[in-house]
Amino acid sequence: MANCPAVHGGYPSDYVAVSIAIFAVILLIVRSSFPFLIHKVPSARGSAFWIPVIQVVASFNFLLSLVMAGNFLKYKKNHWWLSCYVWAVWVEGPLGFGLLMSCRIAQAFQLYYAFVKRRLPPVRSHIFLPLIVLPWIAGAAIIHVKKPLNCRCHLQTYWVIAVMCLHALYVAVLVGFTGAIRHIEFRFDELKDLWQGILVSASLIGLWVSAYILNEIHDNISWLQVTSRFILLFTASILVLVFFSISISQPLLTQISFIKREPIEFKTMCKALGIPDSGLLLHREQAVVIDPNEPLDKLLTHKRFRQSFMAFADSCLAGESVHFFEEVHELGKIPIDDPVRRIYMARHIINKYIIAGSAMEVNISHRSRQAILSTTDLTHPDLFTDALNELIQLMKMNLAKDYWSSMYFLKLKDETSVRSNGYEMEQMSGAYSFSPRLSCVNAIDDPFHQDHFSSGSSQDVHHPYQ
């Protein structure tokens, strides 16, 4: 220990760096939970929810491992769980930086398959993520067995080269996936966030190597060790905030801003993608006569009927099928030659209605569900046709029979009648007001005579005495 000055830590700069790291973790948690706690946005299921959560946990592990392995706090390592091999090897590697990189690679992997291959990934994220972390676990196990760490929790030179190759490999894989999707015109910030993650991870690796070299070459200069580890923790605290992104997993959450304090309406995917007339009811929309004898699928194409029927279904706690119909109906408005928007909408529908355990899972057959999940073309116009037909049959047998005798239908009927009468009156009054005011009286007695001339129409109006 004589050759390890400042190994026990406890310098004022160390406590300042630890305070900054704590503040960064708190800010990261607030940033990730802001949409759910403040604006009450419903949380997604599956990888769209768990990958951002794992990123936050991995960021916390990474910063905590730097604090413990870098001896920022003054304590004696009397217990096995305070050793370098716990923090500098396991927590900082597989559970920290390695897990962060693996999460970002998993997100890039999903984007590549969705927008380039136009299908869902063949491997689910809960299987792909542990697989991609395995090299970090294997490397940590080898280091733990060989025990090459010194008193400052630093590796010997040839071990550092091997560890840097592992880091560079993951950065290269991330660059490869990102480069494969660079031509996609994403509607949100997915590509920018991936390049940002590459820059952050590469910068952090370079900073770590620089700090290691300074500490190893000038290991007897206390102030240099203290300064280098302060810069390392401070920069890592900033970079984990920059590295975090929620747009890749849940792009709709990027529509929510910290700046806007007033309550805002959470944008639907239809509105975010700019689908024409999505979710709108025009005040001057022509009233449609609702005939209960018409097929239900035809009636549901009318917006006023669909919203009334949806309100009734929601009151019966069975509105998933109607919501699914509406979003598939909105998907049909996106042109076939616009694959990016169609993929966004199809992924949104699958994550919300099709995946088992999703927020609004619909009751469809296993065959239809698997056909959607295993599709080779997310842009296919008939992707949800079979599922939609099954749900329409269910609605006919259950909801439709009760709807025609409900207050929702009576209210819609009265509203349609009022609007129909109002529309006819408006058309009649519009017709009269649109026709020019021509008088058949003589010009001398014509009170509108001056108006004709002032409006520039005197060339067409001739005096009767001429």
C-alpha cells in the first residue's frame, strides 16, 4: 500500500464528484419517470418498458462501481463485498457499462429488423439481451479467477488491451447496426440517439484509458490520481444522462417536454405520424343516417358512430376491440408507398393490442396472433385483416345487440337528427346568401344601386332606361 498514495480517498474533490454522481442518478430517474408520474402516460409492456428501466439500473451500477472501485470514499476493505473484483470487475463490467452497451445494441437490433427487414426480430429482447451480455460475464469470470488487479483496482497492461478490445467490439457492433439503418427517414430521434450513444461510449472508453495511463505512469503523484478520478466520475455522470434515450423504445414519449408545465394531451401515434383527420370530428361534418340493419364493419367506418360505439364498449369494460378497429382504420389511411409510417403504426398496434399481456390485448385466435407476430412484411395492407374479422364477429354477437337499446345510441340518434336538420337549414341559407342581390326595381329607386357600382360590377349591370 506504500506505493498507492491517495488509495483511501476522502478528498474534498472526491465528495464533490460523488455528489455530482448522486445528482445525475436522481436526474436520470426523474427524466425516465416524468411522463408516467406527471402526465399519467400508460406504461408499455415488454422490451419497450424494460429496456429503458434496465438502462437506468445499469447507469446507477456503473457510477456506483466507479465510486467504490476508485476509492472515492474513505473506508477499509474488510469485507469481501468491498473488494475490487466485486465493483471494478462485476458491477462495472457486466452489470454496468456492458449492460448499457447491450441495451443500446438490442434497441438498434430491433430498429434494424423493423425498418430494414420489415418484420419483428426473430429473437425476443428478454432472450437477446442476456445473450449479448454473456461475453462480459465470461470476461469478468476470467479476471476474477486470474486476479490481475492491483491495489488501485487497475489491470496490468496486457489485460487492459484485452478489456479494451471487448469494449471496442461492442462499439463496433453498435456502429454496424446504426450504419445499416442510416438511410431510414425516422419520424422521431432514433437514429440521432444511436449516433449519440456511439459518441458517448467511445468518449468514455477514451477517457478511461487516459485516466488509466496517467495513474499508471505517474502513480506517485497524489494530486494527479485525485484529479484524474474526479474527471472520470464527473464525466461519466454527465455521459450517462446523455446516453439515456427513450425515443428508441417509446417514441411517443418524446412528444412530452419538461418545458411545458401546463397539462398536455398525450399524443396518439396517429397524430404523431400526421395521419389525415386522425381523431378529429369536424363541426361542419355532414350527418350520416345510422341504419342498424347495415353491417357493423361498415357502420364503424363512420367516425361519429365509431366514437359512440367506443364509448359504450368502454362503459362495458370491453372497448379493446373498438380501439383496435379504429387504429387499424387509421393505418389504412397511410399510403402503401410510405413504408416507414406504416411500420411505426403497425409496431404500435402490435405492442398495444397483439402481444400477450399488452395494455389492451384483444381476444383473437392463436393462429391470427402468430400470423401477425411472425409476419415477413409489417407494411402489408392485410396484416390485421384476419384479426379484425374475428373481432367484428365478436362485437356483433356481444356489444352490438346491447348497443341498439342503450342510451348511447339514442343520444347519437338525437344528435344525428339535430345535425341533419341544421345541415339542411345551413345549406338552404347558404344557397340564398350566396346568390347575388339583384333588384328588379328602377335604378333610381334601387337601394343597392350604389353597391353594384362600388363592387366593380357596373360593367355587367345596365340601366333600364339606356
